[in-house]
Amino acid sequence: MTSRWEPEREPATATQTTPEITTTMCSACGSQVSGLNGRYACGVCGWVNNWAEGHTALPHAGEDRDPPEP
């Protein structure tokens, strides 16, 4: 009898999306910044764009696979 290894599969309800690396200019100092899905943080001056400006909805806490312990 031969056994075949198969990778674990995610539940059918889970959705997997690959983050998109995006680039823009910092609104405060003009440096080029890169981020994930339209969410940015400037390493030069500390500017951060609003979370709602991102290209995708943020996941809910209940969707966290590894929630922190209380």
C-alpha cells in the first residue's frame, strides 16, 4: 500500500488573499513609502495614513488564526 502526502487544506469558508505591495509619496515629507494594500507608514518622519484609506477591508478579530492570549 502506498500513501500519498497531501497538503492541509483550508476550510471552504476561509478566504485567502495575497497582500499587494503598493507605493506612494509620504504626505508629510515627500519620501517614497511602500505598504500593503494601500496602508502606509513613513520610516523617515513617522507619518501613517488612515486605516480606512486602504484598498481592502481589514479582517475582523474573529478571523484571526492566532489570537493573542488575554
